[in-house]
Amino acid sequence: MRRSAGRASRPAAGPVIRPATAGDAAGCRDVYAPYVRETTVTFEDVVPTVEEFAARISRALDRYYWLVAELDGRIAGYAYAGPVKERAAYAWSCEVSVYVDPDARGNGLGRALYRELFTRLEGQGFRRMLAIITLPNEPSVGMHRALGFREAGRLERIGFKHGRWLDVTWMQADLGPEPAAPPTARPDGPPGHRPPPG
């Protein structure tokens, strides 16, 4: 079921946060491109095309959420969720990511996007979130800690970009009031959904 419906929300700071559509692909690509070209935040080294971004948004909306934040009519950031793994037992877990236009950082936009995303994911029935962060990146690690994430593991020298080996940390957070309670129905599964083979 496509998760494109939903009302936009407006945080106190003023941005409009709403579900994305494939038509937002160019704006999201513009936000993402500097991270690909200039940083090790993402392990991609070629900026995806607008068509590829549209396809990524559409795939995310099939089961999860992709949200965008607009400032003065332009996309200034986005956050989305996707699968951790395809095996059936991971159905209640998801990986989350957020990107903010470098010119819009420092005003809480990333946290606002994440909070809205987490609220929607919890409403779907998801119970665990995973964020994968390239090190060093203390601002991102600090933001995730402030939002309830804890460090769950570290992979050393797992990626190579811009001439050096890079570590990543895996950070995990719970959704819902009782993290250890058994899950309910699979999140947002369509009628007759059958889990993939284990």
C-alpha cells in the first residue's frame, strides 16, 4: 500500500513537513548531491539521476514513508525509512536516514523531520529503528543520541571513499511504549501478505 497520503505538518520553526511524491525527486537530489560529492556521510560517489531518485521515493512509499521539508517553497531536507533486511523476522524494524540542505542546517530541521517520521512509523507498527552513520560525525551521532538512539555496533574500515578507509556506527532506537512486548500485526502489510522465505 502506498504511503503517500497524509496531512502536512508545520513545526513551530516554520517549515512545512509533508509526505513526498515522485515529483519531489529533483529537490531531494539537490539536497543530497553535496553529500555525495563533498563528504563521506554517504558511501555513494556518483550523484543519482532525478529518475533514480523518483524510483527511490516510490519504493519507499510502497511500505514506509519519505517526508520532505519545505522552506519558502523549496525542499530544504528529507527523511525516509526503508528495510533493514528482507528476511521475515525483520518486518518490525526499519533503517532511517535524514538529509538537510547545508544552507538550512542548524535550525532543527533534521530533528523535526525525524520526529515526524518516527511518529508515522510507530503508527504503522514498527518497533525498531536503525541508523548507520559514517565516522567521525559527532553532530549526527549527537542528534541521534538526543532522539533516543544508542550505539549498537561498529564496523571498522568497511568503506573506502575520498582516499581513506571509513568506519561506520550502527545506532538503534525503539518505538512504542513497551519495547520488549511481542509485536502485533506486520506493519502496514496488505491483506493476504505473506512473509518472504526465511
